[in-house]
Amino acid sequence: MLNLRKKPRHTLPTPSAGIVGAAAIGLVVTGVLAYCAATRNREDRGLPFVVARRHRIHLQGAIHIDRSAKDIYTYWRDFSQLPKTMTFLENVEERGNDVSHWVAKGPLDSTLEWDSQIMDDLPNERISWHSLGGSDIRTWGDVEFRKNPHGQGTEVVVNFNFEPPGKIAGAAIGRFLKGLETAVLNQNLRNLKAYMETGEVPDSSVQEAKSA
């Protein structure tokens, strides 16, 4: 006998809800990433607030100075003297109880300020510090005074760290961080060497540090 039942027609499979949902999510994620990229590009072109490309700046430098560790430690321990040789600083004021108030030079005549407290103080050997809450920028570091075992003088080793208080940095903080390079610290250390050995900082050194 003939089979009179109709054969089922072959139709394309209907995509499942899971596949449709995944595709939709993919489109949304792609759109979000594109938006973020476009937003970042607009911020980098000078909106009032910019994303800091480098969230933390670490500067390290060392220099030999023909003075005793005691002399250099005594100079550095009086933080108010540091702007003489550290050209990115405008003013440092002692507040007592190992706390000092620092003012750094920002772009377009702006300034950044923070309070810093000494953490370790080993006379003639090492000083370390860190900023306190409520500062414009987070910063910490240390300086070591190492006696030269093969002769006179002292090796001065410095570490500076700077970091915005959050993921988003204001324009002034972003530009300040961008301007901080190891070359700036090295020039400042040369200023320190000149000042400790001769009593003055050459004008040419100051100008080079400001233009760095």
C-alpha cells in the first residue's frame, strides 16, 4: 500500500533564546567599549578632568656628594630648605610633630598641596615620609645617605612616589604627574650636589630643570 502521509517539510532551525540573548549582549558590550574609547579620547584632548594615564609615578635617583652624611642629612631634615634645589617644589613649611606642609608647582601657575609626616628618621642614614589624608595628591618616599666605603663623600639615594587620590585625576594633577620624569629628579639631585659643595645652585641648572 502506498503511504499517503505527507512528509514533513524541511525548515531552517529557529535560533534559541539563549543565542539571541548572547548576540544582544555582545552588541551592547561592543557599544559600551566604543563609547568608553571615544570618551577617553575626548578627555585626553583637554576636558576639565582627564584620566591619568599613569596612576602612579615612581622616581628614583642617586648622586655622589663630597660632603659628610651628617651634613647632607641635616640639610634634608629641614624640609623647608628643599625648594632651593627641588625645582618642582614651591614651598615646604614645618608644622611640628614630624608633620610638614608641601606646596608643589602645577601647570598655569596652579599649585598642589599636601601634608606629609615622617615615618622613619635614622639620623645621618635615612628619612622616609608619606602624605596624610585630605591632600591634593598622595605621595611617599625616602632618602638614604650612604657613606662612601672607598673614600670621602656620601651617596644620596632618593625615591619619590606620586599618585592621584582616585582613579580620575583633575587636569592640574594629571599635568603635574605628566611633567614628573626621572630626568627632573636627576637634575634636582645635581642642584643638591652643587648647593652642598659650593653653597649655590647654578642658574643654568635651574633653567634646565624647569624646562624638563
